[in-house]
Amino acid sequence: MLTTIIYRSHLSDDVPVKTLDNLATRANQTNENFDVTGILLFDGTHFFQLLEGSDAAVCAIYERICADKRHHNLVELMYDYSPSRRFGNVGMELFDLRMHDKETVLQAVLDKGTSKYQLTYDDRALQFLRTFVEAREKANYFEIPSTDTLHFVVEETQEKAIAPPDAADCSFAFQPIIDPLMQQIVSLEALIRTPDGSAPTDYFAQFSGDDIYAADIKAKGVAFALAKKLDIQGQTLSVNLLPMSLVVVPNAVEILLDQIRQNGLVPE
């Protein structure tokens, strides 16, 4: 079984495009030593790379890529497994999308594939690849500035301590989610706690079997009640659910919606 990692990144402004051929040549030599193959696409601004090989080798290469200062805004799109290589003969050849007509560039990329069964339409890797290739003429990437350009100012704020309902067997901590470009809190994430503020694992430890999922759904009513007391106008409340809670608990979605309405909140 082979590991596949796909990422997308942005070429750093101080890196001349003409140096990329040498970059790809050196990367190809390294990847050959690790028996890692794949394909590297470039559209003039962004990189899209698919790496495939043994898990240890792919992860080792990917760590080196993440630490490379010649690109930024690296986003891991996929970490998955495959029975065979999709681009087994390509190595890390730099494929410049600008060198092809937009009507034929996707096929030119697909022609590099070596998969025994070819790249099927519903293949996850192919879906990411198609999106990158076909949408390169559109402003489909919202770039976040490099972290060294962001400056955070700590403001003096007063923490609010809101008591949960008397019958509640849990409490919640509300963690702000910040949009650094807007410089605003755009959402609050409700994190479950025991009544004395201990971790989620301590709260769920008192339950067993399917009772854990029932408690998970029930606890969200406490989160909604506390959010109402906090008066989080104009902000979104994010809640987390255990895997399978919506499946195991009958009518779980209806219960959550009723809890939201009972507290005067608006479901999204």
C-alpha cells in the first residue's frame, strides 16, 4: 500500500521563476533516492504536487517541502493511501501549465499517468488535480499573507463566567475563532467541560456504550443555553460532536434543532 500526499502552495515573491527548473531537478534526484514519484504542476504562481511512495519516504520528503522558504501558504489537500502509483514514471518533473492551451492542458497532465486502470473520474487525487488545472484562470485561491507580516495586539478584556443551568452535568468553555484579515472574532467554538472545568475526556468517562453519544447530544443544549446568556450577536457558534453521535442517537438532528430554537438561536 502506497501513501499519497497532495499539497498546494504559493511561490515566494523573492524567488525568480527561472530558478524553478534547477529546483525541480534537485527535488527529482532526492525523490528518486527515496523511491517517491508523482507530479509537480506550476501555473505561474502556485504549485500543486502529488507525492506517492512508502509512508515513511513520502512523509520525510513532505517535511522537507514544508520547511522550504521558497514557497508559502502551503495547504495539505489530501493524505491517503493507494494500491498503485498514479504517476509512476514522472518523478518530479516540473509541469508548467502555461506552456499548454487551456483546452488541452488537462489531457496533457493525464497523459503522464501510469495507473494500470488510468485515473478514474471519481478518483480523489484526480478531482483535486482537475480543480487546480481547470480553475487556474480564475481567482479561486484566497491568499493569506505570510505569517511574518501579521501582527497581533493583545487587548485587555474581561473574562465572563456564566453559570450553566442548575440541572446541567457539564459546562462549556467558549474559544474565539479569529479572522486575521478582518481582525475580528467571527465565531465561538463551544468546548465541553465538566462542571468544575476539567477536560472532555473526564466528562465522557462517566458514561459507557451508547450512553456516551446520548450525553453528547444532550450536552449541546447546555452549550446553546450558555451562548444565549453570552449574547453572541453577529457571531457563529460552533459545536463539536463525537463520531457516530448523529448516527447512534435516534432523531439526533431534530433534538439539536429543538435545543437551538428553545434558546432563541438561529440554526445555519
